[in-house]
Amino acid sequence: MARRSLQASVTGIEKAKRAFKRTGWTQEDLACEVGIETRQPIWKFFTGKPIERRVFLEICFRLDLDWQEIAILPSDNTSIVEEEQHQSHIDTLLQTVRSRRYDKIHAQCGVIRLLDTAQSIELNDVYVSADVLDKTNERWLDASQLHCLHVEKLNRYSCSQAYQKRISAMQAVATSSKLMILGKPGSGKTILLRQIAIKCNQGELLANRFPLFIRLQNFAEDANEIQNYNLLDYISQELGKIDVSAQQVETLLDSGKALILLDGLDEVPEEDKAEVQKQIRKLSEKYDKNHFIITCRIAAQHYWFEEFTDVEMADFSFSQIEAFTQKWFVNANNSFRQEESTATQFIQKLLLPENQPIRELAKTPLLLHLLCSMFQAGLDFSAKRSKVYKQALDVLLVRWDEVRGVKRDSSFYYHLPLLHKIKLLSQIAIITFEQGHYFFTQCNLLRYIKDYLRTLPNTPDDIEELQLMSEAVLRSLLAQHGILVEQAQGIYSFSHLTFQEYLTARNIVASFEPEQLNKNLIQLTVHMSKPRWREVFLLIVEMLEDTDALMQSMQQYSEELMASDEKLHQFLVWVHQKSLSIEAPYKPAAIRAFYLTLDLCSELSLARDLSLALAIDTKLASNLAPELALDLATIRMLSLILALPDNPSSEQILALNSALPHDLALICHSKLKLLLQELKNQISTFNQDDDKLKEWWNAHGQTWVNQLKSQIIWYRNVGYQWEFNEQQKQALHQYYAIQHLLLYCLKSSGEISSTVRQQIEKTLLLPLTESRKLLRNTKSKYLKLGLV
């Protein structure tokens, strides 16, 4: 039987080092040449530690060495026989340990209790395959580089995950014998570690080892109680429960037969942390043949273990969200048919455009579980999304640690009441959001924290003491909750843009004091046309107890925006007058929205954008009423004609035929109908003769176009060439965005009075003069009826 591993002799190491130096490679280069993903076996080779025989031979081959001159070989056949007998004894002992601990591992790791669930469930009933991010190539970015990353291109999620290599977690376990799994709170670190233990227990992963799952918080508490922090003694005591002696434990560890899973380094009390880290380092160095995996919150990792490879838990992909959801509703509730349907409904709701921020939160496993629980209660997400975000923050700030019995450090931050933690985060959110900053430097973040701490009683006046206190608060914020995360060295952001938006909205609502209402409204309404503020406004109208003043202020701002420019005001007057001339089964505001974008030149992106009209009245999505359809076809035809070059080709002239209204009988005005019929006849007459068609166009085309334009304006009251300047175009875009926002706010707010709601719905897209006239008439009517 060949030896399963080989190690280099002292003289062999010297020869190998000389050969390695001649290549000019790094250890990473040699690992690549050998075909392994980590340099750990290379390091072991040069330090004389045993490594896999195949890898040993390949290293020698790549360095052009005779492996027999490098390796420590048995001196005779007796040594080989003894080694085989020793190996057989170890294999027997290993199988005994695996067999005796099988039920223990299943009970310890195979059953879990989810947050707010009434009973435990099997781990495999909800577990989905996880991925990790390779942090070996983590980029060092500065704030300017991060600000260049478009948030929407990053799908509103953590940018740190946008550029890192994503690999299967089980692949990382199989290729790295010493692994540090980092992650945000609720990212699934412990669940993954338990699944690794179960797979090893069942012989599906690292079947030649036995799993040892140790929650480091428990180890620290037990060690502190007896004042013995020896991790080897702790393991021996655990295996002693199944009649494995301390000597046998050492034999197994010496032979590398253990998969040692150390969960929650961040949960170890601060006073025990140094000793626990020391014990892990000593054990992993002394028994380095074994497989070690440690989990820790990413911001709580202050100690680096040599030889360990760091990976980070990846956010759930959408396919993983679907898989988890299916398992959660079916297996966690024991009702296959009904809950499978609920899972489908959950995914369908999650995919709705308005639920994009909620979809963002679903990428964190803990928050996905929370969303599933909330959805099951009402078969929908909360009518107020702000309630969902509040619950998510509550889980991260308090409940997740509470249900697991984790007590964090006793620093100043830990003793801050929950309200102050939320206020601090809200202040950071609104400052950075108003500046348009999704990423911020440590220097700025510490300044925001110091400014908030100064508002609290008993805050020290000493600058240095306040600086140290602010740094401690920042460390706690990062390590304990996962709401703020470090995206790159010294660069931070909120873990989800949704949290920054919600906390910004919360801060604004909290500042709406009656005596400062007008000032607050003025400061707020200037942001209405900015797309990134849309979600904040929707949250504000959800959270306010009375939204009348805000909604009226929003509408007034948009009306004054157009009234401040005479040409834009006249444009809205035309839109209103045109809409009054139309008979169609739609809401008046929807008809106004239709004509608002119909008559704009094609260079404006708003031209013939029907999204606002459809949002006001969905009936426009079916066949358009005849008059609207005619005007739409007419404007499209006119735009095509006006876009023709001075000397159009016959193909371009023939293309006009397809742009003509299909049913000229709809046109009741004889002159306009004759002009369109003339073009139709000429195209039909010269259809097969390009030269004659061009000849007719060159002779009569421009006259025909001028007549057509005048007739369209005269008979259809459309087709004006408004020729807005750049400032006016920008104002039009802002106005259109505000109308969209007003409409969505009306749908989101349940705290707006019926009077104000009707007022806004009636005056939507009206020019200011008409809006005020309508309001005066309405008020006069109410006065006569004694309603006001």
C-alpha cells in the first residue's frame, strides 16, 4: 500500500527552495502550475509538513526534482507494514467515532428553529445551496471610484459583491482545508456550517473525517466558568462522552481526521476573545492536517489567522430566493398544495416593479424568512412597505441577537437605547442621502457620529475622548447589526439602499413639527422631480399621520413650475382646451396626460409616452377611442414627414403610406381628408415608378406638407411646433416626473382626506389658472351647501 501523504526532508527542503528560487515564481504561481486553488499545500511542502502524495509529486515535477531525493521515505519493509497497521487502526477508530456521534451531530446541526416559528424543523427542509465570494482578489477602491458605480446597475445591492468571484460554498470547503467564512448578520453563516456538518456526517462531504461543531460562545462561557481555555481539552471532553480517550483524540487529530467547525467568533464576549483566538491558532497550527472552518461577522473580524482562506457569504441570487421560498412555504408548513400556491404568489408579488426595494431585502436569508412570515399572515406584503422595513431593522438591531442569547460588548454604544441607535442611523442616512452619497468615507462617518453624540447628555467635551467614543460606536454599528457595511478599505455604505431611503424618510417625518411645517415642505418639495427621491416620498406619505399639507404643497410646486414660464403655461392651457374638445370614456386627467406628451417633438424622451395616462386610467390600454387614435396616427405621420430630408428617396416617400391613418373615413374634415387622400393616390399611382414619384414630390411635396400642417392644426388642433428651449425641456421632464410621483403618492397614502384627494385628482395636469378657478368654484359650491 502506497503512503497517502509525503513530506520533504530537511535536505530535500533546501534543494526544493533553491530550485524554486531559480523559477522566479511566487507560491501562488507554483500553486497555479500544480493545478490547486490555494497556496496552502505549497507552504506546507516548504515547511516539511505532510501533503497529499499526488500534489507532492506534481510540485517536484514542476521544480524539475526527483521526488525520491526530496521526500522522507520508509527505511525498510517493516516500516511500511507498521505504517499500514497504524493506518488501519486509525481508520477503525475514525469509523467508530463517526458511528457513535452520528445521532449527536444530527440533533445538534440537523434541526433548526427559525425566527418567530412555533417549532423546530429539519435543516434540509429549508436549506438551499449557498455561494461565497472569493476575497483573495478584493479590490481597494476609493470613494470617487465607488461614486462612479451607478446604483441601479448594481441592482441597489451591495457593490462589494459586484466585482468579486462567486463560487459554491461546498467547493470552497473542498478546496481549502482552513477556511474563514465571513458574512453580514443573517447571511446564513451558521446554517451553512451546520449543513457542512450534516453532509460530513452523512458521508457526502469529507467522508474521511468526523465533524466537530463547536459554538464558540458556549466554549468561552464554559472555559470562563472553570478557568480553562484549552480547546483541545474541550474537544477531548466532548469525545469522552462516547468513550474515546484523550490519547485516541490526539491520534485522530495527529492524523488529520477531524472537521472542526467553529461557529460565531464574533459572539465570543470581548473579555474572552483574545484567549479564544489564541486557542484556535494553537490548535490549527499543532494539528494542521485537520480541516478547520470558522464563521464570523465580517465587521467583527479583527484577528487574522495565518494559513486561513477568507471567503464572504454571497447574497442570495433570485434562483436561490425562489428555491428557499418554495421550501419555506411547503416544508415549513406541512401543507403541500396550499403552500406551494402561496409560494408562487409570493414570487409573483416580489417581482412587481413597486416591490423592487422589498426584493432587495430578500437577498439576505434572514430577511427573506421575515418576508415569508409576513406574507403568509396576509398573502401580501404589507400595504405600507414602511412597516416591512421597520420590522427588518428591528430584527437586525435587536431580535436576532436576543433569540440566540447573544450579548455583545459592554461599550458605550451597547448601552444606547434602541431609539437613539435608530436616530443615529437616521441622521447618517439623511445627511448622506441629501448629498447624493451612497458611499462615504470613515472620516465623514465619524464626524456624523460625533455630531450626534454631542446632542446626548453626559457626552465628554474632550475632543480625543469623543473621537475614541465615536470610533467605538462605529465598530459596534458595523459588527452588531449589518445595517452599515464596509464596502472597501475605509469606505462605507448602508447594506441596502432601502435602509438608507427608509431611515431618510423616517428622519423627515420625525422633523415635521407644526411650527416648522411650511419650511420643511419647501425644503422637501424641491426634490420631487429627482428619481432617486421617489421611494423616499412614497415612504413619507405612508408614515405621515396627515398628508394633506404635503400633497397640496407637492401639487402647488408642480403648478408653479409650469406657470413660471409663459410658454410652458400656454402649452398646458392648450392641453386643457384640447382635452375638453374630446369625447372619450376616460378620466379627464388621463386625456390631459395623453395630449401632454402627444404634441412634443420627437427629440424629447417624453414624446408620446403614455405611461402617465395609463397610470391614471388603465382603460387606455385597450383600443383607443377614435378621436385619440386619429390624433395619435396623425402626429406620428406628421413627425415622419417632418423628419424627411430635403431630397428624400422614393423609399422614404413610399414609407409615408404606412404612416397614414388606416381609415380616412374617420376624418370628418373634408380638406384634411382630401390632402391625405391626394398623398395616398400619388403614392399608389407612382408606386412602380420611382423617378415619377420623386419628380412629383420635388414639384409639389413642400407645398403639400405646408398645407397638411396648417390643416392638421386647424381641424385637429394638434401638430404645433412648440420649439421649447433646453431649460423648458428640463422643466417639462420635471413636471412629468412630479405628476407621476403625485399619482403614486395618492395611491400609497391612506391618511389623505377625501377632499384633498378629490381636489388633486381633478386638478392634475391643469394649468395654474384653471386649477385655481376650479378650486374657487368648488369652495363656493361647498359654502352654499354649508359644507365648509
